[in-house]
Amino acid sequence: MSDNGTPAQPLYRQIAEQIAEEIESGIRPVNSKLPSERELAEELGISRMTARAAINTLVLQGLVVRRGRIGAYVSRPKFRFDLSSPRGLHEQLKKAGVEPGAKIISAEKVLGNSVGNEIMNALAMGEQDEVYRIIRLRTANDEPIVIENSYFPAKIFPDLLDFNLTDSIYGILKKYFSITPAGSIQEMEISYLDSQWAELMGVTADLPTLEVKRYTVAEDNTPIEFAHDIYRGDRITFIARTGPTLNLGT
Amino acid sequence: MSDNGTPAQPLYRQIAEQIAEEIESGIRPVNSKLPSERELAEELGISRMTARAAINTLVLQGLVVRRGRIGAYVSRPKFRFDLSSPRGLHEQLKKAGVEPGAKIISAEKVLGNSVGNEIMNALAMGEQDEVYRIIRLRTANDEPIVIENSYFPAKIFPDLLDFNLTDSIYGILKKYFSITPAGSIQEMEISYLDSQWAELMGVTADLPTLEVKRYTVAEDNTPIEFAHDIYRGDRITFIARTGPTLNLGT
DNA sequence: AAGTGGTCTAGACCACCAT
DNA sequence: TGGTGGTCTAGACCACTTC
């Protein structure tokens, strides 16, 4: 407690904090470009690796986004997404004044034995059953936000791929198959963007992510969807509500 | 997807993958020590910084934990914690055969104006009201897992600090104040361990965390607790349940 | 005293992108 | 072509832990 303020903070962290303050105070406005790593190094009389470490810290904290090999920019405030709301991501973004978008990466019918046991078990299906695998990239104000990896039983939703999958898939299930998602369990895990997903999103690998596995059932408890979603943790704040009557207590 | 196998993967990532495979295949068992950064560098004919980057990747992925300046060790499988279960962390760990522990970092009575508006608003209190601020470090098998930062209104729970706060606080509220937590909203955000919390946990800074802000009310809807919990994301898999009708088989 | 991770330096080469 | 981030090297010093 004797010394403080800057008690043996490493240099790269002090620099990161300095820049973070400049961002929060508005000196560095949203979408403005940070100095390049070499510029920063020269300005501050430090090595480029140290400047780089500082910027990396800010990227991990979500204050800054790297745009390819062009430079690092001050990021917009995080989007908020309520995982336990009945409203989907699309609707929540729209309500917040953000423009949602979706892009189909792939949509195909595959045999159960090619997608692994975890998924087929989740859908209560066997290796010889067919499932639709739909991969979508969803955006908020053109920023990539989440990759959705969804599986639907083919025998329950024949010809699902003939519909416009850019729209709400749940909407299609309701309207054309008269099946309503009635409940779901979501399993979350903090993880990291691996190279392939990062490439799909057009961002740097190793960003923090929230991986969500979702098991959805219809009103009669039939499994109708297994989804593996990968959300960018640096751009989203997640909200979860617990049940109305909780009996906590150890 | 275009090319294949090892398509321009950076060296440190290839090495990380190699070690990850050795961990998953059991060649490197749980709790075994990895080679030191210098050893690894010499073995593989690379620089120490590259070896370090590889190990850092594994740490971020949760496969490896650093133990101070002693070395890096293969970590145990992640603990699972169901955020929406009525059972608390203590009970869930115990049920999973894990030994839960808790340590009081600090427990004090403070004035509202010293803890910030966010907290006092959450508790529906003013700047001149008093609150108890209790900081606890909780462990699983002696591994630090979460820092709990809890605030309770002093006028509702007089002399709360006289009880043994190592036990379940909710249990104390029920037993001695006849107040039962009836519901809560939790707000989650992926974040990073800053230096001070990391030091408290005895781990490296910059580990991924799940920050949870919890607003708990009694049966009459009176706010009785605001909590800011910081969970280690590299050691826990979080579960959340959503949806009105839950009755999945499993 | 020896070994460890944590930090920092001053270079280097590359692929990519804007111009 | 020149600037950028991404990677990598071969050193260095420090604080801390274990012996």
C-alpha cells in the first residue's frame, strides 16, 4: 500500500490504459484510427512489440477492433443480446436501432453419421437419418456478430432448404410446418475464435467468443433443432434472466 | 477451406496444436508439467518468444494453467456451473464430487456514496444509506474459481457481518432474517481479469472471465442483493436454461 | 544459486492492401 | 511502391520460487 497509482504495472499495460482513457473520454472517437504500431512505438520511445502488446490488450477488451492489415480502430459500444428473451437476435437488434443482417454460408442435407453423435443424440436421431445443416453468418450494422450452426431433422421439416433461409427460420417452422419452438436449453462456454471461424467472420483469430449450444424442443417435447452458435464476445454483452421463482441457498 | 492440412498456419499455432493433441490423447496427463519455455524453444529449434506464444494460446484455450513463475501445467477438465439452477455454486460443485471452498477477502459496512450509483440504484437506496460490501473468493478443489462482490442493504440485514460469511449467505438471510431470495436478473459479459483481481485469485492477468451482475429481490420484490461476480472462463463451462416450458429428457 | 515466467528491445521477413 | 499488421529471432534484465 505504500506506493500506488502505477505500482509496477508493465509498460504495455500502462499504455493500454492511457489509450483506453482517451477512448472513454472521447479524445479518440468511435471509428477513429489508432496510430500504427510503428508510429506508436516511435512516439513513445518503445519497441514495436510493446506497442503491439498494448493494442492487443485493447482488442481483447473490446475497445478496439483490428481491420485486416489496415489498422486498429476504436470500436462502437457493444451490442446487447438477451439470451433468455423470447425475441430472437434479429428482433432485439432492430428494436435497439441496429440494422440486422444474415448471410447463408452453407445449407445442405447430410447423413447423421457425418455430423457426429453429439448432434444426432440431441435430435434423438440415428446415424442413418438425414438432417439439414445450415450455417449462417449474422451481422449488426454490417459487423459480423455470430455464426449460427443449426441442425434440423429432415423428416420433420421436408424441403426446408427450399425456403428463404435468410429470414427467420423459426418463422418458417411455424408458418409452413405448424411447429412452434416451445423451450430450449442453452449451454454456454467461453472460448476463442479458431482460424477457420475467424476467417468466415473476417476478423482476427483468438478473439473471445461465447459458444452457445442450444437444444430446442417443440410443444410435445420433440427435439426440433440443435444449434451451435459462436458469438463474438468482444462486441456483445449478454443478458440472462433466471426464473421467476428461484430458491437459491446452498 | 480452399487449401488444406497445415495451410500457412503460424508456427506458434502449429506447436500449440501439437501440444493440444498430446494433451487430448493422454500423452500429457492432467497436472503434468509442460516443458519450460526455454526447454521448448531449444527442443524445437525456435525462439523462446515463439514457444511462449504457443503456451499462451493453450492457456487462453483453458487446456493449460500457469502456476505463478513455476511452470505451466495441463489443467483438469472444466467445472460446470448452471447459472439458472436454483442450486448455488457450492451445492453444484459438491454434487459433482468437487470440494468447494470460500475465503473472505473483505467484509465491511460502507456508505452508499462510496460504492457508486449503479450499485445503490440496484438496491433502491440513496447515497446516505449504508450497505455491507462482502468480497469472497471461492474455490473448487482449491483452484480459485470466482470472486464474488456482494452488496446488501444494511437496514434490511443489521449486523450481517457478525455471522460466519464463509457459509452460504443466502442461508443466513433465510435463517436469521426470514428473507428468501425469490428471483434475480443476471447480466453477463465476457471480459478479462485485470491485474488486481488476477492477483487476488493468484493467477495470471488477462485470463478470460465471465462477469455476472446479479440483481436479487425478495418475495415482495424488494432488492436485497446486488452482486458482481467474476468467474474464470478458462476453468468453467456455464449452463443457462431458457424458455417457458422446459422438460428435456436428459 | 539456479531456474522460471514476465517483460522489453531492436532488429527482420512476409503477405496484403491502398495508391 | 510504401505502409500495415503478423510473425519470428536472439538476445537481455527482473522478481520470484525452489533448492
